[in-house]
Amino acid sequence: MRLFAHWVVYSLWLIGQVFVGAWSIAVDALRPHSQMHPAVVRYPLRVTSDALVTAFSTSITMTPGTMSIGVIDDAAGVPEYLLVQAVFGADEQEVLDGLADMERRLWPAVEGA
């Protein structure tokens, strides 16, 4: 039951992020000078199971302004990095911090990992 409740809360949070991302894109599209600075970042994964990596990368891609574009595995074939394209990527650390927050919300066991 706790796991089900967690997924409900995460899903509601993710829906909110979809609206926030869509709003940011829409507002920027109406500006005379765009604030978009597309960038690709290499995010060090803390989740490693196929199911969690898939859920995380799908969450990223669902959020307007970001897209998961690939996984880099270590020598043992364990997912190590996720390549993410961010439309507002001028501050790489801000993008990485946002991804870390999403990963923590997806799977709280990664806190402190």
C-alpha cells in the first residue's frame, strides 16, 4: 500500500512538472529574446534497475523542455549515466540538481547515494 501511495504522489508531482515545463516553454516563446540555451548533460545515475532507469528517463522525456537521449553503461553493463537534453541548459549544475530532485522523488532510497 505504501508503494502504491508513493507512485500516486509521484505521478501527481510529475503532472505538476509537466504544467510548469509547458508554461516555461510558452512564456519563452512569447519573449522577444529567447532564454533557451539547449545543452546536453551527463547525469550520474543512482537508480540502476532497468525498471527505475526506464521510469526516470520516461519522466524526463514527459516533462517539456527535457528529453532523455541515452544511457551509458559501465563495463559490467550497469547503467551509469543518463544523457539528457535540456532546452534551458545555460546552468548545467541547475539542470543536474533538477534531475537529482526528480530521481529522489521517483525513488527516495537514492537519498544520500
